[in-house]
Amino acid sequence: MDSNKDNINIEQLFHNDLYQYLLSIGMVDERLPEAQDIEELWQKIGESYLPDGMREFRDYPTVSLGWMMFVGMAIAKYWDTDWELYSKVDDLYKYLRDQRDFDHMDEYVCEKVLLLDEEQQAAMAKTVGECASRTYNLLCHRHLEPGTSEAFRAYVAALHQMYLMGMAMELKRLGYHMTKLN
């Protein structure tokens, strides 16, 4: 079996599931946004996130996956607010995490970055929790041997889609709507 092809397929599986779910609840538009500045940061953010995410995955898999969605949202908000400033931050993931700590990064992003009220925070936590649960379920159903390179690549693919969907959700919330040009 071609593991590179399988990795692309599993990432597409995560993408399709998250996209359909978020579209069904109105959290993303039919046409997803393209934000090259945010997408280009993925590799650096992903690499910076991996030690924390992998440490948490065994005991808290949905937190490990879900927090990356919050990171995607925060980066989209920074991009919209003052990209000139935030693009100069050496490691935006560590910047976010170190405002409080890993365990409370979701609260920091919701309260201080996205500026959500309590009701909005609860709704966002529910949405992110559902996305993380769905993605974890898809990972489990792949029956990947823990600790293998295939399992690692699948985890990174899952994080990548959580990041991109977090970005898409926040850009929509900020009023960016992607429409097909006629």
C-alpha cells in the first residue's frame, strides 16, 4: 500500500467530514476561504504544536485535536486584526500557549483573542468538541498501530485539517465570504 497516497486519502477524509459537519451547522461557507498567509504558517505552527499535542493525545485525544482548531481561529483573527504586527511573532503557537498554558489555551483564545461572550464561548467549545470527537473517531476507525509512522502521519493530517477548519470558521465569523465569481 502506498503510504503517501493513504496519507492524502486520510487527510481528505478528515477534510470532508469536518467540512460537511461545519457546513451543515452554518459555521463555514460552501466555498472555503483561501488565506495564503495563514496556510503558509501551518508547517511552523504544526511543528511547534507537536510536542504538546502528542503529550496530551494519549489521555486527552480530543483536547489534543481540538486545541489546534482554536489555534487556527486565533491565527485568522490575528491576520484580520493586525497581520503587520503578528506576522513578526517568531512562534505564534507558543505565543498563544504561553499567555496562560496549554490546558487553558482554549479559554484564552475564546476570551482574549476572539472576544466571545460566555454563551458564544460555550457554543464554540461545543462545536470544537464535536469536530475533535469526529476526527478522533475517524482516526480510531483507521486501526493504525500506535507509535508507527502511519499513525503519526494520520495525526498530523488530522491536526492540519483542524487548523484549516478553525481558520475557515473564524474568517466566516469575521465576515469573509468566499463566493464564486461569475
